[in-house]
Amino acid sequence: MLMRTLRLGGRLGLFAIVLLLCSLLAVAVSLTEWTIRRPIDRTPFARACFQLASRCLGFQVNVRGQRPDGPVMLVCNHISWSDIPILGSIVPLRFLSKAEVRNWPVIGWLAKQAGTLFIRRGSGQAAAAREDIARTLRERQSVLVFPEGTTSVGITVLPFHGRLLSAAAEAGVPILPMTIGYRRDNHPDPLAPFIGDDSFDRHLVRLLRQPAVTVDVVLHEPVSVAANDDFQVLARQLRATVEDGLQTIHNCPDKPGATPDYPASRPRLGGA
């Protein structure tokens, strides 16, 4: 119990320091933009903040696959709020997030400063969100979408919604599927999922009390898309790729130096 309390106190202290530093950086960037009268690409600064947050929160992240060298639409399974700092630490990107996050104390303000695109679920805003994503991609900034639309328990992947995928075709960029999985003692971590009516603060405390969790992230092969593709079929294809990656993560023996043999993504879906 003492060890858990000390661990929690230390990590919360570091997390608070990181939030303060990131807030000061956001203010400095905003002041610089106001001074020079033009916007600044905030993704490199956001990535640095995500890297600091992931380290102080105790995530041991393993990355497999090739990072994109240009703008892409990234799609990934969604398990927890912690997916965001972890994935944001790997690739410079902007997120599409539920509108409720904007109201989280400090975190919501920082998400807005990092250029997060917000969508209110069930409000008919998919078309506007798709236009925002396409515009951001045309500006050569990658965007990450969680096409499940909600978080899962982390042992399977929920159905993907395809209504936002056409933004990649509109912008002329590929879609890069990603898989994220949390492991503790070589089993799916039961603490990581942020589901149901759980609150951010209670979940954060439970997670930080425990030893570091291993997080595996797989970047699959990018998939080319065209305007005449069937995006509902494409959504099922992408979901199958991400599901394959998740099952491989949790079936991989946790041996020192071992690297999971993740499956390659499936071939491009042709247009109709």
C-alpha cells in the first residue's frame, strides 16, 4: 500500500509539472502567433508534450511499423483517454475528439491549443467534421480518427464507422491503420480501458497507483483510397487489419528482446 501511494504521488506530481510546462508552451505559441500575425504548426510542440506526458505517466511504449513521411489519415482502435498522449507521442498529428473533452479542466484547453478537431456525437455533425478533416489533411497535417466512435475493453475491436473515411479521398492522402494494445503481466490490462460512466480523475488515480503498463502500437501499411470506393466496405477492411494487430499483440509471448510478428495490412480495396 505504501509503495502504491508513493508511486501515485510521484507520478501525479510529475504529471502536474508536465501540464504546467505544456500550458506555458501553449501560451508562448499563442503569443508568438499574435505577434507575427500568422498561425504556427503546433503539431511538433504537441508531440513533445505528449512524449513528456507518456513518460511521466509510466507507459512503456513499443512501436512497430514505419512512421508516415507525409500527411495521412490515421485510424486506430480506442481503449482509453491515454491513447491520445501515447499515439500523439509517436506521430505528429491532430486528433478528432468528442466534444465533451473540450470541457475537461486543463486537458480540454490543452487539447484545443494542440489543434484538436471536436465533434459532438449524434448531432449530425459528421459532414462538417469530414470537411474539417479534409481541409487539415490538405494543409499537410495528419489527422487521427477513432472510427469505433467510443472506447472498448481492449480485447477486441468494435465495428468501424465509415462516414469520415472519404475525407482522405477528398484530400488525396492514404489511410494508415494503427493498433494499440495495453498489456500487464502478459495479459490484456484490465485497468487501461476508460469505459462506461468512469471519470477521468478516478481512472487516472487507479492507473497511476499500479506499476508501469506495456503499450504496443502497430503502424500497418497505408491503404490508398479513391472517391469511388465503398467506404463502408473499406471500414470493415480497416477494422479487420486493426483487429489482427490487436490479437497478435495479446498472443505474443513476452520474452526479453522479442518482437511480435505483426501481420501486414490487407491489400487496397478497389473502387466500385
